[in-house]
Amino acid sequence: MQTGIAARLDRIGTDGKMLNVPMDHGITIGATDGLKDIESTIDQVTAAGADSVLTQKGLADRVHPNKNGAGYVIHLNASTTLGPDSNDKRLTGTVKEAVQRGADAVSLHLNVGSDYEPKQIEDLAGVVQSAAELGVPVLAMTYARGPGIDEENPDQLAHAARLGEELGADIIKTGYSGDPESFEQVVDATARPVIAAGGSPRPDREMLTQVRGVMDAGAVGVSMGRSVFQHEDPGAMTAAVSAIVHEDASLEEAVAELE
């Protein structure tokens, strides 16, 4: 691994584990709760244990003064819920732009199995090439999504995760299959570190049960957005998730962080 990539990976994780809080949702669903005053949210989650935050490039100046030394990932494609198909993620920036705006890593979203998979594969290949030239890690968000796809099917999630490694990504993020036994199959499909998406917000205990299952399956962490930044107490939720990811806390120990 290139020295630059290794050094920057250290900035977005802790001892090989990772709690990332993506907050690029403003372009997707608008300035929802937790994103209007994104400065305060970033301060809360990074102070409580998030290793990194993720946004689109235009928010970089709002991120840096508030991230408490945490890492920063800039996301390079997007779509909106107002558009004709939210699976159609289009490029929104370049690796060079991300570096100029102070990013430690870049990320790209792929919907494997969708009508847009071929173009998104080309996009990821291009981003990986550009990132390698600059020593920047790439987080590939490879989801199983599209016609006839079961988003929790471990075989399809494993295929999506392997695709990320095959194209040269350094970290793979994908959906959770629903239980640690089946998610272990997803983790085992790639030699790259795997983190799981949080998915739609659910009750706290249910979300923390998922985090515990993700770690039990051998993943290195989670990337949780709405479940954290839309929470009534983003800092407390971050601390609860961090306890599992970084301290191997039990479910009950993590729940206690919210009390």
C-alpha cells in the first residue's frame, strides 16, 4: 500500500476500526434535521467518538472548523429524491478537488444491479486511478440495488462488496444482511476492510443490535448517517455506537450510553 494512502487511512479510523458519519444527505433529501446547523452536529459527533465525517465538497468550509481533529471524506457522486431515479448517481467532483478542500479520503456510491451499474463502474475505476496518483484512499459504497435485487441478500451483497475490491477501492461499505451469520459471508467476500451502512433510522436498541452484529461478523466498523445526525442526541448516539466499534461493548453497555 502506498505510504500516502496508509497515512490517510489512519486519519479516518482508529486502530483499524472506523465509525464514519456521512452527512451528504442534504443533496439527496434536503436540509433536514441535523443538517441545517451541520456545524453543531459535526462538533457533537466528532467529540463523541466519530472517526470521520463525510459530506459533499461544497460543505468543506463548514466541516473543518468543527471536526475536532477527526478525519474528513468527500463524496464524489449524488442524486436527489426529486429526480427521476435516485439510483442514478452522477459525479459531483474530482479527487483533486477533494484534496484541495482538505479531504483525507474520497467516496463513491454504486448501485450494483441497477440500470446505472455500468456507468458507475466506470466512474469508480476512474476515481481509483486518480486517487492512486495522489495517494488518497477510496471508500466504495457498493450496494445491491436495482430491479430484481434483494438489498439484504448476502450473496448479492457479497458480490457488490467484491466488486469494490476488484476495482481497487481501499474500503468497502455495503448494506447489512440482517444478521451477523449472513453478513460474515459478505465480509469474507473481500480482503478489503468492510463497513456497514446504517440504513433507515429505527429504534435505538434495534440500531445498536445491528452495529453489534456487524462487528461480530468481522467488519471493521459502520457508516451511520440519519440514525446519528437525525437523532435527538447525536452525540449520545455516536458514543453508544463508538462503544461497540472501538471498545467491543455489549449491546447493554452501548444502550447505557443513551441513558
